[in-house]
Amino acid sequence: MFTLGLIAVLATATPSPSPAPTPRFEIHGTGSNVFLSQAASGPGLVPPEGAAFAAGEPIAPISPYDWFSTAPLIPGNAGQLQYLFTGSLHEHSFSFDATIAMTRLAGSATTLAYWGEPFPGPLDPHEGRSPIGGLVVFPTHAGANDIAAGRIVFPYAASIHSNDGAWHLSAGYVDPAGFDPFVLTPPATLNVAPALGVQTFETLGSATASLDTWNPSRTTLPLLGVDATATFGQLSYEVTDALMPAPIGNGVRLTGGTIALDRGDFGRYSVDLAHVVTSGDAATVPALFGSAPQLHPGPQGPLATSTLADQRQTIAGMRALVHPRAGYDLLLELGRSWYDAGLVARAGTAAPGTYEHLSLVRHASDRDEIGLEYYRDEPRYGTTLLPYGTAENLWGIAWAFPGSWLKGAYQLVADNVAQTNRVGVRFHANASHKRLEVRVALSQYRQLEPSSIDNLTQTGFVEVQFLPQADADATLGLMRSQVAYAAWHFDRDLFSVDFARDTLRRDVRNGAIVDFVDMRYPQIVIQDRHAFSPRLIGVVGYGRYAAGGTWSTTPVGARYASAYAGAELDLGNGQQIFVQVRAFGLNGMPSIPGGPPPTFRGTALTLEHRIAF
């Protein structure tokens, strides 16, 4: 976030060379001031699916989006100011903190929600309860969906913790951090926070390094409730009771905990338990097992929707990381989940689901390794569907992979590697030699069970990519990926190439050509990071993302490209400046045969100022 920091230290200075004592009272502030400007033109700004999509239909547009992030690109200017101020009271053995949040927004609602810094808590439209409202619009000129909003929240968060770090109790907007991701992963922010670099979805590289004084933006949405952590020797605990993001009129409550034993070289072991219950209005989801299931036929194939309410999910997991011998890491993750809901198509068809992950890694040095992994993620594991935020979170870009089309909704657990209803293996290797660093990964996964109507209408059965098939025509889909990252380290430059190529394949039976899938998704990002000085860095780069092949009865061919340049400057006195300019464009075949082309082009400017003093 833009960080305006204000530290007031109420203590008397002393000439002694010893460290100054901790003041009894402090006020810390963090804030951000962002200016965003996007301009775009072309027929793709008004996709043929746009009107139905904005009205809640599942058919997904192919444009206008940034394919590397799935965020919409529409004309608009916006400004964002937000600050967090925290007062801290220090006693002999513990401290108390309380935070107030202040936010002011003006300009394009879509630009703010998807390209600015994450909004704090109740104003974030992706959190689900924001008064800003829906953002599914495709304006062709700036000012068409402008808003003005502001809010002060006090207390935004409060906590009490021991000064030696042994325990911590937080209330308000909290961030659980100790759960293993295959049991509970906090919902991701849907915005693209200002950042110097661009990455592929499956990148093996690290995020583009910022200045040492630049704090990274948050990547998950906070929960509203209570979170407690404690450490006793080698044991650590975390307990959470909180409300999760949900649309207005809905409630989602999480209760859970985790225990971890860290024995250093003798391994780390953990167990987790999470229980989630939804309440309130029914929600439309891209799955068939809810009540009133429907198929929406079209050029993108038969898209599924149904209505869910009163979902109940319990997930339990255990994780062990051990070192069987010097230079080897053995990781075992096992999860089990139980799910049911009040509104379903076929009551009594719920069944438990299992998650299995086994990994063996051989370390030749601190930077050289080779590993083999096995994943099995059953279609009934972690299947709660929580369509938080706006409909764009739910549907995403047509034919995108491994982006968010058909992702559906947040599903509580991390499924970004193998995804739900998959079994397969992944090989990876890292090697470095002097200035050169290379990382590669190869994976192949197939569906565990086909996307048949019989399967998809069973309570809790989730499939996130392949569309429904008639029972007699059901076949198994196959996914393959080749990912590579190479970086050359020079005295002042880091030159990198980030590459991924994914394929989806599903053959047909009995001439059901509507089920056919044969898609390829090559992606590449070429980038150079240059350090002008310890206080000034710059980045230039180019990214290209393509989709080609056949999906259902529709030929697909589209190419998205983005060129960018940016810099971060440390002004001293706790102030930093971020600036980035991007040029982007999409061209290719229409998403509806005979329809208008998806072509559009545009530019974007992001300017951010942070200050801390």
C-alpha cells in the first residue's frame, strides 16, 4: 500500500551511548497515495458477451482484460488515498495496539478496484460488503463509471501481545498465517497492486525485487474476527474464529486451529483443522450440484450454474517435512474433507474427499536441487464455493488458463498447482553457475473422474476447467505444462526470461464434438532490472500470452501483449516514489463465430507515493 508512516515517540533523549529504551507510547501510521490512468480503444472494449455478462450470465468475455492478471482494462482515471494509524502502549511484559483506517477514493471504480492498492477491509469490493457495489461494466470512455467514496473505521484492528513474541491476540480485521495451505488459504486479493514486474501464472522466479525500504502490498484479504497465536519451545499454536469475505446478505464463518512442532534438522510436523459454515441468501455458483442446476449452451460450450446455500465444510490435514539423509527433503501432506449443503440437486450424494501430496527433493547445494512430486486432489476435497466480491471474480476470461475462467469461486484450499479433480506428477530442477540461474518444471495431470452430468450433480463435486458431458460420452481430460525461468545476474542488472506453455486436451466419444478440447497457452515475459543506485531501480519488460486451438465447437486464436517500464525511487526520510507506464493490446479471432474482433489497445500510468516518518 501507499505508506504514510507517522511515528511519534514520547520519550526523553539521553546522551548515553546505550540503546534508547522503548517508549511507553507510540503512534505509527501507514498510508498510500495512488494516481491511476488508463486509456484504451478498439472494438474489444465492448465484448459481444458484455451485456449478458454484466447481467449475471455465465458466458465470459475474452476482452478487454490483462491476460497476465485477469484484471479488466477499461478507460478511466482514479485517485486513491488511504492510511492506517496504529497506537501502541508498551507495558513491562506486554504491549497493546489499536489501528484506525482512513480511505478516500475518487474516479473509475473498475480501475480503482483492480489496479490500485488493496482497500482496507469494509471498502474493498472484493471483500463482499463494500458500499461501492458492482463493477462489471465495459465503458468506452473515462468517467463512465466514476465514484467518490470514503470511510473511517475505528477500531480497524486491535491486538495485545507479549514483548518477547511468545503470544499474540488480535481482533478486528485479522490475517491468519499459520495454517497449511492445503487445509486453509486466505482468499486472495483480486486487484493488481502496483509492482515493477510481470510474471507468468506458474512462474518459477521470485517477484521483481523492490527497494529495501518498499514494503510489499498485501496479497490476501483480511478476515473479520479473532486470531490468537502462541509459542512454547518448539511448539506453536494458532486459533481463528472469524467471518470470511462474502456477498452482501451472506455470512461465512471460519473456526479453526493449527499446531506445529518444529525440530529443526529433525523435521517439522503440523496438524490443522478448519470448519466453515455459510448462512444467509443463496448464491449462484458455476457448478451443477446446487439446486436448480442449469446448462447454458453457446460457442464456449455448455456452461453450468446452480444455487447453493447453507454450506458446511470441515477440513483436516497433517503435514510432515523430514530430512531422511543429508541433502534430502521428504514432504508428506494428507488432507481429508467433509462437505454438505442445504440446497443441492441430489440430497444424500455427499462423500468425503482426500488430498495427497508427496515430494522428494535432492539438494546438491544451497541453490541447486532436483525434485519429484506426486499430487492427488479429489473432486470432493475442499469444495465449498464462496463467490466473494463481484461477478468478475466468479467468471473471468473466456478460455483463459491457468487463469480464472471456470475457477468459479474461492474454495478454501490452495489448488494452484494440481487443481481440483486431478492426479499426476511434477518434476522440477534448479541450477546455478556463477551469474546464471536456471529453473525448470514439467508436469502432467489428468482428471480423476470425468465431467459427466452424473458426477457433476453429486453434492460437492467440483471441476474447474473441463465443461459438462453427457454420461454416455464422458472422457478424461489431460493437462500438461512446461515452465522455465532463467536469470543472468550482472553487477547492476538482472536480466530474466520467464516462460510457460500449458496444454489442455479432452477427446470426444460418440461424435460429441461439443466436448472437444485441444488448447495451447504459451506465455513469455522478458525483463531487465537495473540498479542505478541503492536508492533508484528501474525495470523494462515485455510479456506475451497467447491462446490457440479448439474449445468445444469454437476455434480459438488470440494474442495479448504488454510492454512496460517503471522505477522506484527512495527520497529519504521514509518517502518512496513508484511510477510505471504500460502499453498493451489484444488481437485475434472473435469469441463468437462471425462476431466482432476482440481487438483493443491502450496505455496505462501508475504513480504512487509512500511516506513514513
